[in-house]
Amino acid sequence: MNARTPASAATAMTVVANDPENLKGELKAIGGSKSDHWNNLLANQAIASLWTKHSDDETRKRQLNATVMALMGIGPKDELEGMMAAQLIAAHNAAMECYRRAMIGDQTFEGRRENLAQANKLSRTYATLLEALNRHRGKGQQKVTVEHVHVHSGGQAIVGSIGAPGGGDRRKSEDQPHAKQIAHASESPMPSPDEGRDAVPVACNAKRPLPDARRAVAGRAERE
């Protein structure tokens, strides 16, 4: 209830916080609050950010409806989200108006540069608001903290992304301190110390023949 007094005296005002008629939340989809007074206020604030100076009645009506639908499309769940949604719309409207003015012909270079600079600032503000809204909704970047890792005997623990065999950058995996390279025996023949002879083949993962212990030794047979 509002009570008006003469201009020389202070204005007394009584506010009912828990008015049942106000807490129906019929317009919560617009402002995110149970208070329809708040939801109406937020919608009017967003509408006031529109540039309607040169709009006729029909165009202005479409602009008002579009603004309310934009608030409902963002879908604020509480008063904080409602404020951020209204500021997103306001920043978008102001940025687009600055971009429009920057494209007007027959203007000075300084005027075009100033409009583009303001549009750039508003676009950055928009991005910051959107990031804040996503963080509030829990859609920001998430971090996973590994506190306890149990590795049994003979096992290895790997923390990080694991690429498919044969894929990815092998050089990066070699630079990791925990990476282990297993060298396999080469299957190529070893060069012979005697250039006149052929290369000596080396079998990979195979049993090598042992020399016969009963083979005759030169000079021994004659003595026996």
C-alpha cells in the first residue's frame, strides 16, 4: 500500500512480502521467480532495452512478444538466472544496434570505428554473461580429481587419454615420463665381420642350433 504525503514530508510505503496473490508464480517461466511482480518487472526491463524509436505499432508489438518469448526460451530457474537472461537480451540488442549504426553510409571513419568498438565490448559482455549463466547451471568445465589409485603387482596405472594403436602423435607419447618403449629383436641380418662372406642371418625369437659336441677336432684324430 502506498501513502502519498506532501512534498516536504517523507513518503511512507508498506510492502507485503508474502502476498499470496503475488506468489502464484504464473509467470515464473519469464523471470524464474515465484513472485509475479518480479517476473513482470524483469520482462519490462528487457523490453525497455529494445530500440523501438522508428517502429510502428505492429512492429513494436512483435518486438515485445519476441522479447518475452526469448526470456521464456532461455528458461530462467531462479531470480539470478532471470537477471542474467534479461542482461543477455539487453547486451544483444545494444550490440546489434551498434553494428547497425556502424554500417550506416556517409559517416565519418571515427564514427564507424566507435560503433564497432562499442559493439565489440558488448559482444564480449554477452559472452561473459553466457559463461556465468552456464556456470550457475552447472554446465561449466568440470575437473576430475583422482585421490587414490591402487595398482596391484605386475600392473600399471595410466592417468590421461589413451589413443588407439597406430593412431595419434607417437612423438608426444615418447615425451611422457611414464611411457615405456619395448624394443623387439630386429629381424634384419647382422653384417659379417668378413666382407668377403655373406651376412649372417639372426633368427628372431627362435632357438639357435648348438654345435655338435662330438664333432671331430682338427689334429686330434691323428693323435688317437
